[in-house]
Amino acid sequence: SQKIEQNSEALNIQEGKTATLTCNYTNYSPAYLQWYRQDPGRGPVFLLLIRENEKEKRKERLKVTFDTTLKQSLFHITASQPADSATYLCALGPASGGSYIPTFGRGTSLIVHP
Amino acid sequence: GAGVSQSPRYKVAKRGQDVALRCDPISGHVSLFWYQQALGQGPEFLTYFQNEAQLDKSGLPSDRFFAERPEGSVSTLKIQRTQQEDSAVYLCASSLIGLAGGSSYNEQFFGPGTRLTVL
């Protein structure tokens, strides 16, 4: 069955460092992959989308890579700030020709210490 | 308001009660999704509407769950005879255009969710 894995342990880093979060998947060939941010008591907020034919995408301090051979995406936040503390979810877009509903991972909590 | 709103934000129900959760999507958005999010988990798909048509209800966990969007805007998720395992946050999301399937994509905007606790 399809499976998405995100590290269940919280990532603790110091302000100013680069945070790197991992999303691995199995038994899936997504057409795209998305990253969302979710704060406590709120719904997820879309951050970035990367398509299967793209290796890397950037947006301000955010960078996402997508390796379809390794079946892995890395999400980087450079010059991290305490305000970046949140849970980050990856979501896999449909397999080409498959259902249009994205599948979410469980998320990884990021805590940036001042 | 500019975003997706949901009500109530919190709901406590006794086991066996029926509940109704409301979603007001962004005006003009064609697509509407309901998700269930258990504590420490990601959102799990429940059902999808394109305008008033319920095109996919494959994620509804049982026939106690029912959703409608009669006029293609506001949607209601109803849970009958609630059970403790129904306790979760129920998220609604809307997007601008309908989904054509395959690899098409358009951004989903999520509401704040309704936290349901069944005692």
C-alpha cells in the first residue's frame, strides 16, 4: 500500500540555522508533491509545490527538492526564525492518471529556539 | 471574510448524539473538500464536492457520515450516532476550480477546523 513517512520526532534547531525536513514515500509515483505549514488550532497553509520533472524549487527562505529515484523530498528553511516553529506536512499529488486527491503525511514538528 | 470559515470551532458530543459541522468556503470556489485529522496525524480525505455534486465520498469511514453542499457553496458534514473514535479535527478546504483528474492541481485553502470530542 502507499505510504508517506515524515519524522515523527520534533526537530529542534537554533535560530539562524538551516532546518531540513524529510518526506519519504513508497509504492507511489506522484505527479507532484506539496509542503504545507500547520500551526496549532489552524488548518494547513500551502507553501510550495514541486512537480515530478522538477529537481528543486525555491521561495524566499524555503527550498524543496524532489528525488523521484530515492522517492524523497527535502524541505529546507534557511536562516530559521522562532516564527518558523510549526508542523510541516508533505502531501503527494495524484499519480499520473490516478485520483486527484492529495495524500498527506503526518507532519514533522519544527521548533526554532532563540 | 476572505478565507474559509468553519463552525462551530469546538463541539463536545455525548456518544450516540448526532452532530452537524458547517463549512463556508471562499466565495466562488468550485471545489470543496472535507478531511479528518486525528491528533498527531495528517489530514485524511473524507469527501469532495465540485459545486453541488459530490464526486468522491470514498474516504467517509461509515454510513454514519453524510455530507452535502446543496447550493454549491456552504457545506455541512453530518455525523450520526457519534462514537468515541469520531473524535478528531474536521477540516474543510476549498479551491478555485474543479479537478479534472490526473495530474491537474489547484491550491487548497483550509479552514481552521472543528474539533469534535465525543465523550
